Amino acid sequence: MKVLIVEDEPLAAERLRLVLSAYDPAIEVLDMLDSVQGTKEWLARKPAPDLIFLDIELADGRCFPILTSLQPDCPVIFTTAYDHFALEAFQHFSVDYLLKPISAESLAKALNRYHSITSRKTNSVLSNTFGNPPIAIRQFKNRFMVKIGNRLGFVETQDIAYFYAEGKTVFLVSREGQKYPIDFTLEKLEEILDPARFFRFNRKVIGGVGAIRDIRTYLNSRLRICLVAGNQNDEAIVSRERVQAFRQWADA
């Protein structure tokens, strides 16, 4: 496995290299960089590594502009001394978010997760190569990080009833009925959610198949959907232009 370390503290970078070597001596560290600009230039000249360890606070600013230079399927493990960048970090293809000082145990868990993800993708490639027509491999979002009071927590995608927009804010509603604001637009959610499980009913609501209790015809050839979230029942109207697509999705 070929990795790139982006870290502006030399001691932290060297410690990470040593912990990686202890985990697996076969891991090859391609380079150790310390800036946003230097990393973007490196990525423009060389093939993408298998995995990037990316510090958030670098010598010339935060790391997020680097992510626009990455190939879409290049995974990242964020490394930082701060936990308040986690929400922004998890909007990208991140395997994990490690807080410094990075322990051998936390690194091993992150790398095991990386291997699990890449193994699933490899198995999909082999399946498509031997017997099935090739299809595009997509990595759909498995969880969302949300703010719960003064702390952060996770909501697994399978535990989400629906999403809705109110003004400029998008909310995630869990199947228990809890609501959390998230930093995603509905358009972005359509890209990262599994379309077999979620459908956009209209301009303001994306619903999960497991939350649908009832479907009824409604005015002007529309459909009225009853969504269950905890002890509450909410409604969403499928706009007329999306009714046919909804019927195909529901009957898949």
C-alpha cells in the first residue's frame, strides 16, 4: 500500500511514519509534505496514492482546498489536534478522523476500516469482471456526523427516516424522530445517498423507503406519502412530474 503523509509538524509526521511501519512494514510512504500548495502540486505531478493521511491545519492554511485536487475515489484519513473540524471533514471521502497524538490502536482501527472498504470495492470489480456486465462502482454514504448538544455523534444511514429543507437549512430526521441540522444540500444528498433506499419526493424532502407507512393519491395527479419518525407521522407530497419515477423506484 502506498500512502502520502501531509503534516506540517515534523515530529508528528515522523511518529506517524513509524507507527505505520509498525502496523505493516510493507507500507510505502511516498512522501511527507507540509503545505496546501505543495500537496496540490505533488498531486498534479504524480499518480494518486492508495491513501492519504491529511492534517487539517497546515503551514499555509487548512487542508480542504487539497481535496478538490484529489481523484474522487482517493480515500483520506484526517489527522488533527482538534475535533471541531469533524463535520466538514466527513463531507469528503474520509475513512476516519484521528485525533493527535495518534495511537497505534486508533491507527490500526482506521487502517482496518480502509482495508474493509477497499476489499468490498475489489470484490465488486471481480464480480463484474467474471460473469456480470461491468457497472460503475459508487461509494454511498454510510453515516452522518451530527451535533448533539455540545458534542458530536453519528447517525447511521440505515437509521434515517428522511431529510427536509427549511429555508437554507437541511435537517436529518432519524427513525426515532430526532432532528439534526446538517451541512449538506438536498442536491448533494442525492449524489451520496443510495438511490435504492432514498428518493427525492419534491424540492424539499428526500425520504427513506423504511420510513414510508402509507401512499395515497392526491390532488392534481400527485401522491401523498406518510412518513414515520418516532411517534410522529409527517407528510410529503410527490410532485406530479416525479410520480412516474417514484412508482418505478417503489416497485424496484
